[in-house]
Amino acid sequence: MEGSTDGSELKELIKKVRQEYHEERYDRSEKKDKILELGSNPEYRCKMFEGCSWSKETVRVEDLGTTLPRCAGLPPEVITGTLGDVLKFVKQANPDKYQSIEYINSLKRVPEVLNEFSTIVISPGSTIREQKRMNKVHGEKNWDIKETWGAVHDANHRTMAKILANDLNKINCYVGHPQNIDS
């Protein structure tokens, strides 16, 4: 984005990657290999991928939370709220204090590129919004984790930027419905 004021270089890169991906026609095993190769926390992500049935759905932003125990380097007290709470914080917080907010704001400048990403993956249920995960990372405390229908499982920066740039109250997602996942 830095070298292209209108995002054209990024659009071309996305077009190329998308074309290569569609030409490959990855099977389920190959998709899992890509998660292991490219993702952060790949073992957990593979377990989630394998342990869910997937569908494309439109979800209200107010029904979502973020991934715990971390999300975009934001304060733990903020990310335990709903995605709407997190978005309010992102809008009001000083971008100089949080590098992730500066990043989200830079992504917002190219909404047409954000819209190229088909969907955002979320996981209904409490599989990734748990007290024990917060305690492990941030210390023993009652974290007041808001119950949400689902949580953004990956791409929190991109999801927030897309919602803010397009002023969305609903977002299209690949929704993973947990079948048999151990936390």
C-alpha cells in the first residue's frame, strides 16, 4: 500500500494470489498443509479447521467478539467485550499508542481491496473466548468476557478495517460450527 496511492499494486497482488489459489484446487489435506505452513498457532488452527463444519453466512457485527487471549495488541480489558466494543475503542484510541490501530487505519484507506477478501472466518460458541486462556496469558482475574454468538477467529485487523471502512453492521463470513473440538 505504501508505494501505491490508490492500492492498485495491492489489488494486482491479490488478483494474482487468488488466481493461483483457484487454479490449484486444493483438497482438504492441502488446505490443512497451507494452514500449517502459513498460519500463526498452526496446530490450533488446524484443529479448528478439522473440527468444524463450514458454511457461508451473514452475521451481525454486534453478535461477534474477538479472538482471546490476544487481538491486535489491544488491551485485554477491551478485547473481552463485543466486537462493537472493540471497534468503539479503535475509533477513539490514539493510533500513536497502538501500532495495530495505525495499521487498521491504513487498511481502511483501501476498502475495495478489503472487499476482495471473500469472507472472514469465525467460530460460534465459546471455544476461543475462554477465561482460562485469558488467565494463562494475562494473569488470574475475572476478565468479564462478554458472551457472543461467535468470535472472529482470524484476520482481526482486516475485519475491523473492513467494517469501519464500509460502515457495516453485518459481515459475510465463513462460519465454522464446532463439531468436536477440545480447547
